Amino acid sequence: MMAHKKIMRTIGINIFAWVLSIILITPLILILINSLKTKGEASLMNLSLPQEIQLSNFTTVIEKGKLDTAFLNSLIYSVFSVVLCTLTSSMAAYVLSRNRSKANRIIYFIIVLGITMPINFIALMKIMQILQIVNTRIGIILLYAAIQTPFNVFLIYSFVGKIPRDIDEAAIIDGCSPLRLFFSIVFPLLKPVLVTVMVLTFLNTWNEYVLPLYYLSKTDYWPMTEAVYNFFGMYFRDWNLICADIVLTSLPVIIVYLLGQKYIVSGMTAGAVKG
Amino acid sequence: MKARRIYPTYFLIGSLLLYGVLYLLPGIAGIGLSFTDWSQFSDKINFLGFDHMFDNYIKAFAGDEKYSGYLTNTLLFTFVTTIVKNVLGLALAVLLTKRIKLLNFHRAVMYIPAVLSALIVGLIFRSVLNPADGILNAFLSKLGIEGPQWLGDPDLAIWSVMAVDTWKGMGYIMTIFIAGIMSISPTYYEASDIDGAGAWQKFKSITLPMLMPTLTVTTVLNVIYGLRVFDIVYALTNGGPGYATEVLYTGIYKEYGYGRYAMGSTLSSIMLVFMILVGFFLIRLMNRNEVEE
């Protein structure tokens, strides 16, 4: 009797999980299906399968929505901000964690405060104008690196604490310079947290939308998000094309997610759960 | 000092320049700018004078109903999404730490909305919630219910936006709760099995109390996110209809668009002060976790 009840409950839970998963994923399936339909079919926006698969939607979107340039832009912004931010954040986090002098503690505190601090976009515009980096690729890359510095420093800082100090001292006694000590000895040891930082920075930059909205008015510099929103404004009746555009924009993110799932989860839960 | 030689201060330069100039400085300068008349139409930025120093702030809180509406919408959004995401995230986490086949598949499905761009999610739900041919109203009409104007009705729109945001965000909260549940020692559950405790009793007396630290953190994360929300509102309603869904950050963007820079800076600064308080709280929490480690 008890065993019977237990089996029923297990089946019930499994069914419940499936129902939830299906409800939650339906909007995404909807987009995928409609990206393969004709304009007429897609205007109904339902879950019926396409009469004939319209792969031409994708080529149309790439052409009309200038997605090739946008893809390249997104890639440039993501890759460069990942490299820049990972490098600067890891160097800073390492020194801040190792040398906890009073000044360094204050610096760490101020940097980490940035995790919650909102950006004043309007004042930032003024500063970017003074630096003459509005509407430039380099400007947007610097911004992406800047806004992700607080969280990245925070993540790496707590990881550095787990690497034994003896290594540093041994290397210095052997005549290692601080730079060499960091890059050839400590840096490789930070690999797990650095992968997390890189994956998260990449995803955030790829998905980000606000900074280009303020600081990139040149269409040639637009990343994918900007291009997709603009496309939506122009072709708001062609849901098949909009869906195709959404699929193409989200595909890299989902691929990176599936590849880096382990690292994303560990990064996102870091600090949230002790132990 | 030996430490300074091994761990030289110049390692900090990159981060300090990036963060200091492009993040911290605008925040501080913005407070200064909020006491001025800066706008697109003025050649010079003038200080408002000591008598009128706080004029922009008075306008934000009391003078113009529009601005206080941004504040209340932001707070409502933050309050509701924080609670709902916590409750649903916790429920999903409890469900997905049970013995279920294809557990990782279910977890991945529920997490995927969290990795998508908020802008994209907004566009997806512009379709789903379309009153005429959206899939939700089509489904409701099959049940004989006439679906409402989800995003067009001024009373309903903000709730629709919050629902979409919950769809996107609860997977992330769930993931944190899953990590929290997994770190609870199984011996507690084994002991309660011997005592013959039911599922609800186990949840109430073991899971929930043990998850308190996690719950505090997810709450803080939700609050930070809610106060700073922009993309999803911008993509779904752009603050409309009227100002029904306007939150602080979309409001700031509009002020910027109209060239009212000082006012935009004022709204930003109000948020800054608010968020720094939240930040202090968060850092205290994180430090406590580190000490306990």
C-alpha cells in the first residue's frame, strides 16, 4: 500500500514537471515554428506546423536586417570586453585579495558597491563626450568592461582566497617578478573562475541593449540586440521575419549557455550560497 | 612593505580607470548635475542657486505626478516581482530536487529564459500577448473567455510586464535555491523520515529555515534587478499606455530624449542613494557568508 502510494506520487511529480516545462518553453517553441513559416501563416502566430519550411526567412533577415554587420559588431564588443575585463579584473582582484591593506580594503568595497549602483547614463554621456568616445567601437567596449568590473572583481576575489599564498612566496624567492608570478603561476590556477567570468561577461555583453541605445547612434556600429529591435519597428507585420531574427540573435546565447552551463550556474550562485 | 612589492598597486590601474571614470564618476558628477538647469536647450550649465537647489528633487517627488508615478511603478514592480520570483523560484527548486527523470533537462528548460536577452523576451511576448492574434488570447477564446488587452489596458499593463519578467527571471532564482537545497545535509531529512514527518512538515521545519540565508540573497538580487529594470519594460510597452508602466530607468531615457538632462540626472541620483543603501546591506551579507565559510 505504501509502495503503491509512493509510485503514484513519483509519477505525479514527473507529470507535473513536464507540464510546467512545456508551459514555460511554449513561447520559445512558438518563435521557432513561426520563423519557418510564410508571412501569411505567421500572421496567425499559432503553434501549427508550417506547410513548407521557409529557410529563406533567415537569409532575408540577414540581408534586410543587416544582421551580418550586427553579428560582427556583437562579436567584437563581446570578445574585446571579455578580454579586457577579465584581464583588468583578475589583476585587481588578485592584488586586493592578497594585500589587504586598509587602502585596498576600501578600494575593494567601493568597487563591489558597483554591483548595486545604478549608472547615471546622462552624466556618463557628458564624460564620454569629453573623452570623445561617443559613437565609437572602442567607447562601447570600454563601457562594457567598466560595468562588469564590480561583479567580476567580486567573483575572482573570493576565488583568489582559496589559492595558497605559499606559492607566491616560493616564486618570489626564486626570483620571479610580480608580473611573471601573476601571469605564469597564479593566472592558470584561476582558470575555473576565469572561465565563469568570461562566459558571463560574454553573455551579458551579447544580450545588453541599453548602452548602444544611448551611445551608438551609427547603424553600422549596432550590435544584434539593437538591430533586432530596429527590425521589429520596420517589419512589425512580418512576424515570420521577426521570429527568424529572434532565433538568429538568441542562437549564439543558447549555444554558449549549453556549452558553459556548469560555469554559468557556479558563477550566478557564487556568493549566494555559502560553502 | 613586502606585500606591496609582491602585489604591486599598479595591478589595480586598469580596473580603477575603467570603473572610476566610466562608472563611479558619472554617479558622483550626476549628483552635482542634478542641482543645475542643464538641458539640451541651454548652452551653459548653471547652478540653480542655494534657494532653488532642490527644485529638481521637489519636482520628482511632489511637483509632477508623472515623476512620482515612475517611482511608485518602480517600487511596485520591485516589490511584486521580488515576492513572486522568490515564491515560484523556491517552489520550482523544491520540485526539481526531487527524484524526477530527466532532472537536468527540466532545470535547463526553466533556466533558458534567464539567458535570453530581456529585449528579445519582450519582443517574444509582444507576440504572445497580442490581443488580436496572440497565442494566449487564442487559447483563452477556446475556453470561451475573451482575453483582455494585456499590454494595452492601463490598469493591466504593469501586471503583464511583471508576469513576463517573472517568466524570464524565476529560473535564475530557482537555480540559486537549488544550490541552497543541495547544500542542506541529508541527515536532517533522514532523521525526520525516522520521525515520520510528511513532505510539508519537512519543508516547513528543515528546508525553509535552512534556506534563510539563500532567501535573503535572492531577495537582494531581485530588489537590485527590479529597481534597475529597463529592457523588458522598454521592449514590451515602452512605458505606455500613457505613463502606466513607466519605471525610473525608462523615464530617465525619455528625459534624456527630450533633452531634460538635469531632470534625468536627478532621477538617476535618487536611485543612486537608494541603491547604495541596498548595496551596503548586500556587502554586509556577503561578508557574513565569507566569515561563516
